[in-house]
Amino acid sequence: MAGTRLLDRPFARAFAGRVVLAGVLAAALVVGGVAVGHRMINAKISEIPRVTDLDLAAGPAQGGNYLLIGSDSRSFVRTDRQAEAFGDTTDAGGQRSDTLMVVRVDPDARRSVLVSFPRDTLVTIPGVGRERINAAFNDGPQKAIDTLKANFGIEIHHYVEVDFEAFVGIVDAIGRVPVYFPAPTRDTTTGLDIPVAPGCVPLDGTQALQYVRSRHMEIFDATRGRWVDASPRADLDRIARQQAFIRRLAAVAAERAGANPITALGVADAIVPKLKVDEGLSRRDIFRLVNTFRKVDPTDDSTLEMLTLPVVDGPGGSVVPKQPDAEAVLAPLRAPIGAKPARREVIPARVRVRVLNGSGVDGLAAATSETLQDHGFAPAGIGNADATRTTVIRYRPGQEDEARLVASHLIGSARLVSDGTVTDADVVLVIGTDFDGVRRSGRTAPGPRGGTPGPTGAAPAAVGSPAC
């Protein structure tokens, strides 16, 4: 039982909607410890490759900011199948960061914070100029560290890096992970091809990587007989799909690795050789990071808040920070370790909204969810509800302010209801026939009386879908 509990939590929240990083490290070490004891933990830590000559901020006595990088290096590509799905070493245009996030580890704080930076965020890279943030890693980890400091005032105390191969190895070591697909699904860029749906499809490591990296996902709309875009927001949409995937991965890992030390060691062996960390990262630092994830409930962000930097459209397909929301998200990363937490401001980026359609109008949940994302709200899935006349906003107890913030973005009124059964979301918007739509923010999702909603399927696939 103890092994299952420890494993489930690190895996469940480790993506921040991205490729395995902190959870990989935490799971590898915690699972190894549960399986074979203290000696094996020390051995695994000693095997982790070190990155030397990094200019990092002086670390506080406890905790600090950990820069977590997921590299898009194709050095692992050895087969035709891998090359077809991910390209070879010439396709990446130099090593870039497919994932960049910072986790604040503060043992004395009530909650830890992890912030993901969209790869298309436009920044000034020192010595280079205006580029997207994922290009900073092209010149190595120090450039990424310097870029975060120059643009966002964030000091980095420790560094962790992992590549695609580690993620594939985790899934294959654990076994296939089932994912629900509501319709045939594809991404011609990553190679994802799910021809039979709806239903749960078990994905191996390569398929799972194709899925979580998908930025150009399409699903087949049988009513119109054609493929439709399931990722209108590209990189931002895949965050929600990845978070859903990691929850499924957590369940499978807890069931299989928690009960089987051989599987647990296989996971650790798949991860540790693919990690890189700074030379100053001690065993104690690693366990502080581990403990941050061990305490996390997959359905509750009260101990580890996972956020994405709020952004709006920038020039040439880039994105730029959305103010003042971005400042509110970044503030915890800048605060001194051990400082009393500032009042938690309720902003759209901190509110996960699931949208359920009870209006009978085809595609309305998808269109509404997409428009709420334009306002900066985090998606928590879409689905259908029983037919209803009245639009209702259900919220987790204690989160009435979050519900009121959602209500303030609607045209017309909605009834607010406290609901202790709400999980994996902060707020559930149930659309009734009286729904008039969402206030304009780049686009408007009209209600049943306000015109034609967006196309069926124009929302992230496999989000808010039945569990497998």
C-alpha cells in the first residue's frame, strides 16, 4: 500500500502539462527506494550525469527554484519508425527545449508552485535578441537560465534535464497506458494514428510520445465526413491533453510498479541514465524535490499548484505574457524562500473549468471551452450533461470566488452551486438552453439563442472524456 501511495502522487502531477521531468525524477527515486531500500537510492543518485560550469544563484538553506527542461534532442532515434515519428538529429534545428518550467520548492510554504512557459513565448535571449523561449536552450542550459533571469526576474538555483527517450522508456517499462479517444484521431506531424474509436486505446511508449507532443491533432467528424482541427491553440491545447495523460499514467504506474519491484526498477533504469542535473544538486536537494511531489493529490492542487504562464497572441505566431495575470503567476517564484505566502489572487490562469453541454446544441461545449481559454482559463475538459434549461456553475467548496470569476465572463446570468463531487476541476459550467454565450475576447462563443457555435470537435481531443 505504501508503495502505491508514494508512486501515484509524483507521477500524477509531474507534467505541468508537459513531457516527464520532475515526476520522472521523483518516481524513479521514490519507486527505487520503496522497492530496494536506501542503498539503491544512493546508487541511483550517483549514476545521474552532471552538468558542470553552470552559473546558478546561491541556493537557500532549504528549497529553491528548480529549472526543469525537456530537451527535443533526437539523439535517441535509431529506427525507421522513430525517425518517421520524431525526425532525425537534423530535424530539430539544433537542440531546443520542448518543455521549460520552473518549480518552487519551499518546505515551509503551504503550497509549492510549478509554472510552465509556453515554448512560443517571445523573449529577449541575452546576446541573441528577440526569439521564442525554446530557442534559448539551443545555446545550452546556461542561456535558458540567463533568459529567465533577464526577462522574468527569476533566480534559478538548480537544474534538471531529460529527453524524449526517458519518457518512452517510462511508458514501456510500466506497460501500455490506455487513453480514451472520442473519434478516429491523427497527427501527421508526430505520426499519431488512432484509426479505431471511440474507445480506450492502449498506447506504447512511442505512441504515447506522439500523443503528448501533438500540436496539430485532428479528429474525424463523421457527421461531416472530414477531419477537423482538435488543437486550435496548438501548444496550449496539448497542455490539457498531457495533464490528462499523466493522470492515466499515474493510475497504471501505481497499479503495476507499486506491486512489482521489478517493474519499479525498470522505470528507474529507464529514467536515471537520461537525466542531467547540476553538479551542486545534492541528495538532500533531490529529496526536497521528491517530497514536493509525494504530497500531491492528483485531483487537488492545494499542495502543488501547477500553472502555465498566461499569454496572448504575439507577432508571427508567437505569444507574449498577458498582464497583469502573468505577474501574479510569476510572483511566487520571485519571493524569498520561507517568506509568508502573499494573498493568492484569483485570476483565470488559476481556474480549471470543465464545460458540459445540456443545451442540446451540437458543439456548444467545445466552442465555449475554447473561448474561455481565450480569456485565460485553464481547460479541464468538455462533455455532455442532461438536458437543462438553466445554466449552472458548480464549484468545489471554498472556491466560490473562482466560480464568480467564471460567471463574470458570461453573457447573462448563471446559478452558482457548491458541489463537493467536483474533481479534476475547480469549476464546472453546465450550459442550459438559457445560455447567451461568453463575453468577447478575440472570439465569442454564442449560446443557443445567439447563432451557430463552433464546429463539433473543435476542442482538445480526449480531454474530459470517460476514464479508461
